[in-house]
Amino acid sequence: MIKKLLSISILMLIITSSIVIALDITCHFTSNDPNWGADVSFSSPYPTNQSWQDVSDKELKIHVSNDLGETMNVSFHWSDHTLIDYNDSATNDTTVTITYSGNYDRYTQYDWYVNVTSVTFNNQSGQFWFKGEAYDWDIDRDADVDITDVNFVRDNYLETTAGRNDVTGDGYVNYLDRSRVQYHWGDDYS
Ligand SMILES: [Ca+2]
Ligand SMILES: [Ca+2]
């Protein structure tokens, strides 16, 4: 009987130890561990961080690398933690692309981040943001159309510098761009 109790005790001890070890696996390497210093890294966010984004382009992307080469679940979230979409079979060192199913508003800032989970890791990227692109004729993107926008066209008249001064997108800055701005004169999008 004592022998039997002893066996059960040893068995319980083994099970308990296994559970403790299993719980500890989630990711704390020690300096003796061959995976010491292993990490997940995030790069090349799209839309580019702190940029103005075409409101018809709904793709979001991130490049993820996993030092242990594991397959990952990569999820994209708005800053309030709402899930945008995810890919649960992302391979190592790859760019993950998802598509937002909603609509972007012009002039509105969107804050987002990415979360990665794999056998070993559960990591979160830093926070990124972009803004829905301003109307073409609001050249300085300050949410109203006024003399400042007209002056941008005037100052670049007959230039081929284009950029946002080429409101019509034909490669030149001329009277057509000026009249496009004047057509929207006084508009307030704030
Ligand atoms: Ca403006
Ligand atoms: Ca033009």
C-alpha cells in the first residue's frame, strides 16, 4: 500500500512539474537556452507610417521575420484593438497583406498595429498611422480651399514640378489647375 502511495506521489510530482515547465514555455528564454535573444521583427508598414493614403487603397501590409522560422498568425488591429483582418499561416520573412473592408474618410487619422503569435512568440508591433488623403484641390491639405491653395498654383505656374500643385494630374501646372482650385473656393472639410 505504501509503495502504491509512493508511486502515485511520484507520478503526481512528475505531472505537476510537466505542467509548470509547459506553462513556462511561452517565451522566457534563459541565457543557457539556444534560442536566447530570438525575436520577431516588424518592418515596411504599408500605408507608410505617418503618410497620406489614397482613400481607395484599402490594403495594409507588414513584413514579419521570426528568428526561429516559425509559421505565424499575423493580425492587424486599429488602436482601439478592433480586429481589421488576419493571416494565420504567415511564413517567416514575408510580407503579409490584408484588405480593410470599410471605407476611409479623407483627413481622418487611422492608428493601427500588428500582433504576431507563433509557437514561441506573442509580440506586438509599435503603433503606425496614416491619414485619408486630402482632396486634390486642397493643395496644402489644411481642410479648406482658399487663397493659399491658389497661391501654390500661381507660384508653380508653367512648372512641370507637378506634385500636389498639378491638381488635374496632367503633368503641368497651368490655368486648368487654377480653375479647379477656384471651383472649390470656400469649401471647408474640417
Ligand atoms: Ca487648403
Ligand atoms: Ca495640371
